[in-house]
Amino acid sequence: MKDAVSRAGMKLASAVFATKAALSPKQENDPMQADKTAGRVYEFEMKTIDGKPQKLSVYKGHPLLIVNTASLCGFTPQYTDLENLYRKYSDKGLKIAAFPANEFGAQEPGSDADIKKLCMTKYAVSFDLYSKIVVKGEGIHPLYQYLTKESGYPGDIPWNFSKFLVDKKGKVIARFGPEADPVGKDVTAAVEKALAE
């Protein structure tokens, strides 16, 4: 019964997101701003899912896909696709950093330990998981303040599983919505291009 209610909630949340997305204007990128702020992402220090400090400068020299995630969302199965993307390209240098957030439909209510358990047991995640943060609105983390205001790809995060692709030099080069399939042609083409540069 609980699973049925959870599935119904996820379907409703996905329908709500789809409605919001249809009504939201598409954000255009600003290449000059992206160039101007290249490397800023490396200035942030985050907390891993295990509570350890981690400077994002560890990703220098690697394309990096940054994703805000949630455990009870209609898009949560994208953890599997993100893992498949990571396994396909990690030996070529791709890194993925997941930042759980609870701003959208309260779909990430658990603790870091709960999130880690779900990711490890249900989705066999091997890419980098970070502590839960705020990605929109009051209390927004400085990383997401940068990504949504200063990176050259402006606009609030609309829902869980929004994606930013950062190149080897720390420049944000692409942004994808929650509905973008991590192993779909748009994301993989951008990743392959970033790996080749």
C-alpha cells in the first residue's frame, strides 16, 4: 500500500513538473558570462554524503556533470541512467556529482545516511554523492547561486534532476532540464564533446 501511494505521488509530482515546465520560458545561455566565470566552480568546498569536506577543485581536468537529486521523485530512476553514463565514460575522465535537495515536492526528506543507503542498495551508485543542500530559494547554497545566476546558464532550478555540464577547465558549457535523459543523445553528445576537448 505504501509503495502504491509513493508511486502515485511520484506520478503526480512528474505531472506537476511537466505543467510547470511547459509554462516556464526557456532560459538562454550567455557564452560571454560563461567565459568570464570559468573556473569558479572549483572555488567551492562541499560536504560529501559521509560528512567530509571536499573541494570541487578535485575535478580540474575532468568534465563534470552536476545534478540535484531526490529519492522520491518521478525522475529518481535517473540514478540508474546517471550510473550507466558514469560507467560508460568514467575511464575517459567523466565525473558526476549529485547534490540531494528537498525543495521540490519535499521529495528528499531523508537524512544523508538514508540517501546514501538508497543510492547504494537500489541504484548501485558509484559516482560522487554529496550532503543534502538547498538549490533554490531561501538558503540557497553558494554553489547553486553561482550555477543559476552567474555561470552563463541563468534561471532557477525547476525541479529535481536538473543538470549542468562543466568542462575540463571549469567552464559551464551546457544545462539540461530534469526531463533530459542522462544517456540520451543530447547529454551524451555534450559529454563526448567535453571529453574530446
